[in-house]
Amino acid sequence: MIRRAALAFALVLPLCSCARDEAPPGAGSERAAAAAERLEHLRALPYVDFAGAEGDTGADGIVRLDADLSWPGYTLSMSRTLCRADLMDASGRVMHAWSTSPCHHWANATILPGGDLLAVGMDPPADGGAQERLEERFLMRLGADSRVEWKIREGAHHDAQPAPGGRITAITAKHRREPAFDPERLLRDNYLAMLSAGGDVIEEISLWDLLSPGPAGFELKRAGVARAEKIGAVDLFHANTVHWMPHPGLEERGAIWSADNVMITVRNQDTVAILNWPRREVLWTWGRGELIGPHDATWLENGNILVLDNGLGRQWSRLVEVEPLTKTIVWEFTAPDRESFYSASRGGAQRLPNGNTLVTESDRGHAFEITSDGRVVWEFWNPNRNADGHRATIFRMRRYEPAAVAALIGAAGSSEAGSGADEAAVAGAEVR
């Protein structure tokens, strides 16, 4: 039985009214082809930097906090065009920040043990032209004082995460020619790059080489062609997250939980995949027929997988928890009014130690924390706005336990004591 959680408060309408992309059972081939064409068009649209005025609540910062039910910690928020990451307490007070300039945008950022920050982003194009040139894309490591310790290009995009042995795994991209796939256009291949702590590339794994042979139960579908004119290549994969297995105690349950495994989310293939790094072998795939444009798949302590199903073109998003052996959805979260929770792109979901889930609704600059039954116990609206008053979108948010970031904010105990009054002031509040 699927356990479903419904959003416990009403959200406003989404950014835009996009045509539904679902073809009902029995729909003819013409309608299915039209739906596929619309989805290709949506895949080609650029990321939204600022949310539109329609549906803006006017609220900024933390507007809801149930201090008894919310999981205590410090939340990292990344505003795309500000090239900045803010670490804030439960009341929304910024305790530490990293930033760089000049910069075109940041994508995801991750705090490393010791307080350094990994940031994936893009510099302003030198010629002022296309915004998708690979040579402007970077991965950098910043010290706590925002000093750049190293910066590499390699076409880095979307995500970079800690890997075993103090190393780093990043998603990168290169163009290649595969005439059997497309005799006219280049292919934008995605790679998983293993880096040393100092930023040297040690080895790479090509997603084309992994997925084009067709692992068991998987068929590579033609996607991302509509972006070819803009970026100069077919955006076949558009991978957005990479995570190493973080729970070694699960390894005895089966091969897919091995500590040698890494999980990736591949938006344009509607797929989550687990691969064994040493053997260069795909062990598990899932998502076709269930996910549309997914993001941020992560392993849970119980061995299940949590992923954001963006529902690109469907106009509503959801979270799903999947039991990997049976490929069964065992928990699902949607809003009562389904279209009131929708991020066509980006976004994320983090299962917290107390069983709550932190949700990033990127395209509206919005995040919230829910209990397992869908009760909202913390809610945040990005207070950063542009000159027109439009709210900055958020790439992804992550919450860290106090001990993990104590070096950045001073003694965790004193920081929490100092924020107590602010937390009490917003606890249970609803600002509209």
C-alpha cells in the first residue's frame, strides 16, 4: 500500500499555465506525438532566474516554524543569479555566507567537512553570446572566507558531492559525435568525474558509454534535440545529481547497496540509475512511466530511494519514496490542490533524521519542511528580489546538523541560544 501525504496548507497557483503533457490511455499516435513535442519544447526552456509576479504571496523569509516538530539544524540556500550560498538558522537569520564575483550564476553548493564549500556555476560568457557554453562552466572549492582554493572548468554542471577517500565526484559535460545516434548533430555527453581533494581530475565515466548499450530493462530514448540549436549539441542526458551510497550497513542486503555504488538522476531520460564505479556497470534503473524530468534522487537509511518527480509539463510535482528491489512506491507526497506545488525545473528533497522531508520548490523561490503525513512545520520564501521586485529562485536547499557546521557559526550551543527568541517569534506563525 502506498502511503500518501498531502500538503497541509494551501499554496498559490504556479508560475505559468503550461499545457498538460499527459496522453491518457488509448490516446492516438498523433496525440502522443504532440505530447512528446511539447515535452521537448519544455526541456529546451532556460532556467527561471526570478519568479514572476503572478502568485507571489509577498511574504519573505521564514513564515512558518513549528519548533517542536521541525528538525533543528542549519539550512543552506543557493540563490542562482546571486552567486551566493547562505547558511541560516531556523528563524532565517544568515549565520554564514559564501559568494564570488564576477559570476553569471551558481547551481548547487555543498558544505564539505571542515567548512569549505563546493560550488558549481558559470562565469559570464566572454563574448556576451550563448549562455550554454561549456568553457564558462566551473566547479570551485571555496574556503570559509570565500577565498577560491581551486577552480576547474571541465564543463562542470548541476552537482558535485563528496566521494570516498576525501575525493569529489562532479557531473561534467563534453561534446562528442555519435553518427549512429544523430548523423548531423553533436551529442552533449555527461560524465561523472572523480577529482582529488585538490581539484585534479583522476578519472571519468561517460553516461553515453554506460547507458547507450542498454542495461537490462533500460532503453535510451531520444531527448534533448530541441536544445541543440541553442547549445550546439543534443542534450540527451541533463544529469542533475550524483550521490555515493552513504549507508555501508545496508551492503549485506544486496549488490545495489554496495559502498562502491553511485546514484545519478538523469532528467531528460526520466531515470534514476545506480552504477558500480569500479566495474563501470549499471546495476539498477527506474523512472520510465513514473517520473517526468526528475531531480535529486538520494538513498535513505532504510535502503529506499527518495526522488523529486518534477512533472515537467504535467503542471504538478510530487515526492516519491521507492523500494528498489520491487520498484514499488511506498510513500508519496502531493499537494491537495496538486498544481499548487510545481517546479518545472531543479528542486530537491532531503529526508531529515526525524523522518521529516525538506522540499525545495525552486522555480518559485520556496521551500518547506513536512512531516511524514504532510504537515508543514517550516516554510521559507526567498527574500532576495531583483529591481522589479521579483523573487530570486532557489537551486536547492540542504539542512545540516549543528555539529557539522559549528566551525562556521561559532559554538553551536551559543548560536542556538542566540536565535531562540527569533525562533519563538515565528513558531507556528503564518504570514500571508
